[in-house]
Amino acid sequence: MVAREGPDLEVLRAGTGGFRLICVPFAGGSTRSFARLARKCDPDWTVIGVQPPEHPPRPIRPGGGIDALARCYLDLLDGELRGPGLLFGHSLGAAVVHAMARQRGADWPDGLHLVLSAPPEPGRSSDDLLCLDDRRLFAEAGRRGMLLELEISEKFAVSYIVPVLRRDLTFVAAAGWRPGPVTAPVHLLGGTADRVSPPALLRRLEPLVGARSSRLLEGGHMFAVDHPARTADALADIAQRLLPVT
């Protein structure tokens, strides 16, 4: 959760094979949020992180922030979205990669699967957080388990973390996320102790997005960062079972 200058891509690991993992971050995240995950992945994999834009792209309609961000990333990843591979989005990123597949429609690349990791609750707005002042927003986000457990002062958090978090939360203001079936194959990941995206939410989402698989990993909402080895193992299992070309 640091200052960002995007949109941009960063190769976190240059693999020796043709398989790729493209990571789209959570609210407040960046390409570096997936650096530890990249180190735990198969060395044959190329791992790419997506850097969010410094300022939210302007939506074409009120509440269209997720769709606007998805269009931004589709343009950014033009030429990168191809199989075999996984397009992995965590939390806000899960909603964004789903919207990318919905917008791309039947033109979705063969062999590129979606992994919706700790996806947000459908239709839930972030307005209840955005209305808080910076200190209360930091406290409430921490209480909900939305932040990494960092030993930092409140002053540092309010100065450097909260502005980025607030900017990203505007993408889910008003309208929230609208799940539904997409052409791309979809898989779900969740944390056993996730208070934001609890296991019951994953079960409810399975038929809505037509999930081919659903897995629970030990951990809270930020399991993809806190437990990179477990997350890498789950991604490898998806790749091995459903993308045998790897």
C-alpha cells in the first residue's frame, strides 16, 4: 500500500515456460502486493502485476467505476491476455477481472481462466466507508480485516495508506459489483476466516458466476498476501487440473 504511478505493468517473475499469471490488486494494493506470491509460484510461470491508475478513470455512467477500471485494464493488457494462464484478481481486483471478461464477451482468449479471489459482496457499495474521515476509515477498514497487519503509526497510515485506499474504494461506490456468467472459465478462492468475503459468500457466488471450482484457504481477507505459498499452491492446482498444457 504505497504511492502508485499507473496504470502500468510489472513483470514480477520472468518464467521459462509459456504459462502466465496476471495479478490485479485489491483496494490500496499495487504490483508489489504480489511480489511474495510471484516468488512462490512455479519458476516456469511468468507473473505480471497490474499497477492501478493514479486517478480513477472517469465512468461513463454514475456508479460505473468497476466497468471503467475494467476498460482501462483491457487496454493496458492488450496483447497480454492470452492462454495458457490465469487472470487473478483479489478483492476489488476480483470484481474488476470479472468485469473485464464480461466486457470482452465471446472474444475471450482460449485457455485464459479467471480466478476471483476474496470477491466483494455483490451490490455492496463502499459509501459507508467513504463517508468516514481518514482516521475512522483506517480504523474501520482494519476492523473488517481489509488491511494488511503492518506495524505502523496512525499518522503514517492516514498520510500514505488511507488516500490510496479511499481512491480505490470509489470504484465500488453507489453501484457495487454485479456478478453473472461470463465466457471465461471462472474459479473462486476464499479465506476460512475472511470477514469481508466469508465462505458463505463464495458458496452463494458459485452458481452466479458459473464457477468451475471453489477453494478455501486458511486465512483472513488478505490471505493472498499473508499466505503466498498457500495461494500459489491453490493456483498451481487450478492450472494442473484445468490447464494441462502447463
